[in-house]
Amino acid sequence: MATRTTHGSVLLIGASRGLGLAIAAEYVARGARVVATVRGSGRTALHELREESGGLEIQEGVDVTVPGQVRALRRRLEGCSFELLLVNAGIATNSDPADITDEEFNRVMTTNALGPLRAIELLGDLLGADGTIAVMSSGQGSVANNSRGGFDVYRASKSALNQLVRSYAARHVDDPRTLLLLAPGWVRTSLGSSDAPLSIEETIPHLVTTVDNQRGHGGLQYLDRFGGVVPW
Ligand SMILES: NC(=O)c1ccc[n+]([C@@H]2O[C@H](COP(=O)([O-])OP(=O)(O)OC[C@H]3O[C@@H](n4cnc5c(N)ncnc54)[C@H](OP(=O)(O)O)[C@@H]3O)[C@@H](O)[C@H]2O)c1
């Protein structure tokens, strides 16, 4: 029997597969009511999860790079309230910064930095004063820890995300809600590749426990899956 969550209702953005799907499954197993989003309207692994378990609702057609789709989700959720908003959506690139096209650079930055920030701006009012807003960052977003480079544009997009969320926190200094930037570790998913040292099963239960342990703490933290502080 899984530990019960401290977040009884969860809005999860970007959960068709990978870490987002596993986070949805973990919160359902911990007894939460979960509303999780996918980009398209086709069948995904999240739809299979919904068939196997209660407590999961899927909202389709939510691309974080399309503000109108996030606003439409907000309208559909009018009257609902959540204890956790977790924005997981993200993409990677390994294109060299000297060669990357403007189009790809903009796509990575918009998906990983601007899209999540817009999502918390547009959906944040669905949470009560003791709610938690968490955003999937990456250890690669740490400027302080960047001694080796690699995946330069992806890193820059997660650093930009961290900076935008820090500015959001500074603009909402009297807001009692908890803000988290999460660094799950390098995990075997389509994005993380089969070279990654960690499985989803080794990662997500710890990450969800870390999010749950932060309930009600307030302020902004950049944390790894075990709750350790990641230097900015
Ligand atoms: N895996 C790792 O090692 C690792 C490490 C650190 C951080 N992260 C972060 O963790 C998050 C999830 O990564 P993952 O490894 O699970 O990757 P993944 O398996 O490639 O899954 C990415 C998820 O994000 C969704 N997504 C992508 N672009 C989107 C958009 N514009 N709007 C809405 N949803 C979108 C995808 O939906 P579709 O199915 O529609 O594409 C999919 O559900 C990302 O933010 C990633 O940067 C991953």
C-alpha cells in the first residue's frame, strides 16, 4: 500500500508518457484525485492508466506553447480547486548552440521556459493558499553546477525556467503557496535516453515524496528527488 499523499488533488500538465505518466500513477496510488493533461486527442499510456485506476481525469489538447489552449483548460476547470499544480511538460535538444536553427532554439525555450511559466500564471489561481506549485526543471538548469557543458541549449532553457520562476516568486512575495523547481536526476525515458543511469521506478516515488514533504512550507526551493537543495 503506497503512502498517502499530502496533496489530495493534483493538476498535472504533460502526462502522456515518461515521468509525467509515472507521477500521475504515483499520485493515483497515493489516493489523490488527479486531473492530467495531454497535448493531442489520440490515445496515450495515460488513457490506459485511467482504465486501470479510478481517480484520474484526462484533459486533452493542452500544449503549453499555445496560450489559448492553456486558457481553454482554465475555463474548463472553472469551479475546481487543487492542492498541487505540477507542470512537467518539456523537450530536449542536443543541437550544438553554434548550429541550432532559430526555430529549434525558440521551440526549446518556449516549451521549457515560457510555456511552464505561462501555465503557472494562468492556472495558479486554481490552488488555495496552502497549495503547492511545482515545475519540472533539471539539475542541468543549475548555473553553479555547470562545469562540463553539454546539452547547452537544453541547460539554458532550464536555467531560464528557474530564473522566470524565481522572478514569479519575487513578484508574489506575500503569496503563502509553496513553489518548487524539481531536479529528478537523469532517468531512462524517451527524453533521458537508454543511457541514463536511473529507472523511472527508482526516481518518481522519491520525487513525489519530496513534493509531498514540502506541503505548506511556503517559499521557493530548487530541489533534487531526495529533497536536497540544488545550487542555483
Ligand atoms: N528524463 C530525464 O532524465 C529528465 C531529467 C531532468 C528533467 N527532466 C524533465 O522532466 C520532464 C519530463 O521528461 P521525460 O523524461 O518524461 O520526457 P518524455 O518522456 O519525452 O515526456 C515529455 C512529456 O512532455 C510532454 N510535452 C512535450 N512538449 C509539450 C508541450 N509543448 N505541451 C504539453 N506537453 C508537452 C510530452 O507530451 P507528448 O507525448 O505530446 O510529446 C510528454 O508527455 C521534462 O520537463 C524534462 O525536461 C527529465
